[in-house]
Amino acid sequence: MELNLTKPMCFFDLETTGTNIAKDRIVEISVLKVFPNGNKESNTWRVNPEMPIPPQTTAVHGISNEDVKDEPTFKELAPKVVDMIKGADLAGYNSNRFDIPLLAEELLRVGVDLDMKSVLAVDVQTIFHKMEKRTLGAAYKFYCGKELVDAHTAEADTIATYEVLKAQLDRYEELENDVKWLSGFSAQRKYADYAGFISFNKEGEEMFAFGKHKGKKVEDVLEEEPGYFGWIQNADFPLYTKKVLTAIKLRKLNNKLA
């Protein structure tokens, strides 16, 4: 089944130096852009992460320091990446919890504040786990009847993710061929930041989702313990999380002055 799109959707996958959203960097990014008329455009870029790739990470995706030493940095590639994904919805495999947060972090790090709040995000892994609970390789074999060759290369994983989503729509009648519906179905708990440190309560108010203040309203914590804001800003949290926290603090200050 072909996707029912009202605007382009970018399937993408990142290979990185590790799994820490705040610290690690992209070493490869692949984007498959699918247009409403069925046309496709794809690009894959190797990236110099400007930091060593640990041997255990190279063992997973096969990309070594030697492979990327002469490649452009993410700062150099950012305009091309933004040009490709701007105005499109996003899809990936485990993308809501990893690829989107890390991409947003890399963009902020090079001074690009791309507004992705209006972007619909479809996480194929979440759909798969809700329906079958498997890995991407198993999903590809289960839904598409093919072995995933070159797994853990960004391009192979990106194409496999696209094919799996189409096959999921063919298999499950209860899945709607609508990006907004798929985005909602594949969403995890709603968070104010991409990394999941700040969530929402039933009233739509921001709450800390970690640490000693887990479950407490962010505004209340900032009021009662002002130093907590400074601790987060100086600690090893993602830049986007710090940005969201700053916006909440400024909003509270503006409300007091109003």
C-alpha cells in the first residue's frame, strides 16, 4: 500500500558515535524523501563527528575514524539536511526516542533552531512493537519477506523502514493510511522536550519526568528550588531540554510581570 500523503515525508536514520543524545555525534545520515505524488528523493552523507568513534560503536555500524576523517562536519552539511527535511513530516525506526532528539541537538549545536513542533513524526518501531514486538531486521523479514542486508548502515535501515511501514499498512486493516493518525498511534508519552526529561500532566502542564522532582510541576520546582535550573543548565543535559526549561522559566517570569 502506498502512503497517503498530503505533504512530503522524510524517512531518515542516523549512525552515531554512541547513544548519548547530549554527547554523541552523527557519523552518517540518510534521508529518503517521499512526495505525495509518489516521487522519491534520497541522500546519504557521511559526517566527520569531530570526536573519536569508539571501537565498540564501529563494530556495530562499521564506520571508523578513518572512514570519516575527510568528510564534512555536520555544521557544513546542516544547510543541505535542513533543505531536505524542512516542510516535511518525519519517520524512522525508534526515531521519536533517538534519531529526532539527536538530530535536533546537532542542529542546535550549530546554531540552527528548526521548529519541529508542527512536524508529525511516525515511529515505525513503535507501530511494530505494538503489533508484533520485534527488531528492525525481524520486521523486515516478517513484513517484507526479505533479509535485511547491510543492517546498521543508515541507507539500508532507512529504505527498510520505508518498506516496512508500507507493508504494515497492507497487513493491518486497523491502521489508517493517514500521517496524522499514524503519528498519534506511534507516539509514546507526550514530552515537552525531545529527550523525555520534561513531560505533561493531564492539564497540559510541564512536569519533570526524572530525578528527585519526578512528577512535580516544573514551574513549582523552579519557584521552590531556583538552583535546580542552574544545575540543569550546567549539567550534561541536551541543549533542547535546556532550551525548553529556559522558555518555561521566562514564561513564568513574564506572567509575574504581567
